[in-house]
Amino acid sequence: MSDASNDTRSAPTAFELIGGEARVRALIDRFYDLMDLEPDYAGIRALHPASLDHSRDKFFWFLCGWLGGPDHYISRFGHPRLRARHLPFPIATSERDQWLHCMQQAMEDIELDDTLRARLMKAFFDTADWMVNRESPVTKVM
């Protein structure tokens, strides 16, 4: 029996906790299915091309690496430069929140563990908030 203090194994990555590529693909597919089907996500859907096939693949490749798995995105496109790549799209807090709600629903729908889902939502919020590049419209109160 080995001494636990000499155990050099690291904690599992989010990629491993999700269940690898098949589960990441399931998450991405559910995310884009929801975006395509639910009126609540029309704002972020409008920022995407008519076909979501390429978006699904690029997000899958990115998310695998971001979660600690294979760097499929970097091997194809180089550094993600997320903010720079999202600057052409008008993203306010409403689009950020739609994206986050869509991802939350997708994670619930594929039944990710509650603890992992909370951990990922914190990380997703931090990243999505960094993508905001315009002011939200001001609503006048009369």
C-alpha cells in the first residue's frame, strides 16, 4: 500500500469529470440545439450563421482544451484570442446572459453533476462577461 503523501497524481480535469470527448460533444450539441429551438435564445442565435455545424465543431474543439482535454482548437487555429474573435459581434449583458442560461440548461439537460455544473458556470460567467463589448440599451422609466 502506498503512502498517500507520496501520491503525485493530480486532481481530475473538468474534461475528465465531464466524461471526455463524447460528453463534451453531447453538451455542445444540446447547447446549439437549444439555441436553435428556444425563443429565449433568439438574441444569441441571431449572431450565428444559418447553419450551426461549423460553430458546433469550433466550440467543441475549443471546449475540449479549455476543460483540460486535447487542444484540438489550438492545433487547428492557434491561440483562441477569444475576446478579439468576438469583437465583431455586438455582445451586451443580455447576450451574455442568454448564452449563460442556454449553457446552464444544456448542462442540466445532459445531467452534469451539480458540483461540476456550479464550477463550470463560475468559469463560464467569467469568460462570457469578458466578451461583453457594448453597453446594454437604456430603458426609460416613465
